[in-house]
Amino acid sequence: RSGLFVARWGNMIIVFLLIFLTVKYQSPNFYLSLAISLISLVYIEINFYMNFNLLFKKSYFKHDLSIFEEIKRILNPLGSINYIKEVDFYGRFHIEELKDFSEYLYVIDPSVDKRFLDEDLENIRLDLSSSIKDFTSAIASLTYPNETNQSIPIEWRDSRDKALVDRFNQDAEKLNSLSRKLVKHYDNLVREASENLYKD
């Protein structure tokens, strides 16, 4: 990047020197020389900004791609994401299968350097973070461990008390709804990032 600035100012000094000499010595082709010098100056500026934008864009994509790759590493599509696609929270589930979400919230979410520079991707990531927080919070508040797994109290489902049955169904549907929302935001991030960050 510093090389671009050095080349830019070096070329501009040469052009300004040509303009100065043209004006000072009033050459026969004064206006032609002045026009050529000014055109050269404009060309230098256009060339500088085109190269600078290209360099910035490459750096921009490199940063966002590294963040996306880290998110994919943590939220492996064959890990917790795949698990909640298949599990039905009307039944029992294994809490350790949700560990990817805890790692995401610990590694990615609080880190200011784990943000996308692309505004659209960052907004999608924020939606994903919010859905992970909502889902894991609901898991913590609505389910309980037993000997081998975890669930909403199964006895509520089989209770003769309609209020408990209704509560069980409501909580189970809430977890299923939150898990679908999480998967939707994850798929959205993967789709948008793949389309925008893997261009030639």
C-alpha cells in the first residue's frame, strides 16, 4: 500500500515540474504541453484510486473470508447444526451435541475482530448470533438433565393434568421453532458468504 503512495507522489512531482517549466519558459507549444501535463495528472489520480480500491478490496475480502472460515470451523455443518435439524425437542436429546453453539458464543460473538467488514454479511451474522443466544437460553431454562440425556420433563407430556401437557407442548414447540430459526440464519450466512467471498 505504501508503494502506491510513493509512486503516486513521485509521478505527481514530475508532472508538477513539467508544468512549472512549461509556464516559466513559455515554450512554443505552451498550451499543448500544459494540457498534456494536466491530462497526465488526472491519469495519475485515476490510476492511483483504481489500484488503491483494488488493494483495499482484496484486503477486505481476505478478512471476511477468514472470519467466515472460522465460523464454519466452529459451526461445522455436520456438528450441532446438523443435530438440531434432525432432533425433535418433543423428546429427549443429548446436550453435548449442542457444544458448537457454546464455542461460537465464547470465541466469535464477543470478539470485536471477528466482525465482517461487509455490512450485509455482518447483519446476517448478528441475526445468527441472536438466534443462537435465544436457542441456548431456552435450552437452559426449559430443559433438565436426567441420567443419559436432557429434555423438557417427559412426565408433563404424559400427565393427566392438561395444564402440564399444554406447557410441555408449548415449550417443545418453542424449542423446535427456535432451532429452525437458527438453522435458517446459518444457511443464510453460508449462502450469502459463499456467493460473495469465493469470487475470482
